[in-house]
Amino acid sequence: LEASVRALEQLLRAPMHVFWSRLLHDRSLSDFLDGVLRFSPRGFGRSAPRADEADGSPGEGQLRACLLRVLLRLASPEKDGGAAALPPADWSSLVYDRWLL
């Protein structure tokens, strides 16, 4: 988990062009993000976690926080890069045509 957290934190610190390049061209990154989103346990419909399921390890919480920040950066291109941000038409083309979201 620690290596995954470090890799996501490094991705989040990257400039806009590096961030988008990695998302578009790094198949292992897209497979990782897809796998975490698809197969992570969900607590929907439960009022409270059971005692034996507490919060998981601290690394799981960090991983989820980093994943959320990656998804927020991906979904908010206008905040990423200021004047150099992707125009809405280009962003939607990248995100939807390549199944990033």
C-alpha cells in the first residue's frame, strides 16, 4: 500500500501535462485505478462498521484519500493549470472517449 500511496502522491505533485500524460498512456495506472474503484469493499447500507472491520489499516485510508484527490483533479481541469487548463471540449473528449471517468 505504501508504494501505491507514494506513486499517487507523486502523480498529484506532477505538472498538468505530466499528470494527463500518465493518465492517458500508462496502462498500469489506469488498470490500478480501475481495480481499486471496482473491487474495493463498500459499506453502503450499513449504519456502522463492525468492530472487526474498524477502519482498516492506516495505509488503506491514505490510499483512498490519494485516489479521491486523483479523481478530483481529473474531474476539475479548470483548477489544474490556470490559464493553461484544458478547454472543456478537449477535456470531455479525453475523459469520455478514453473512458477515464
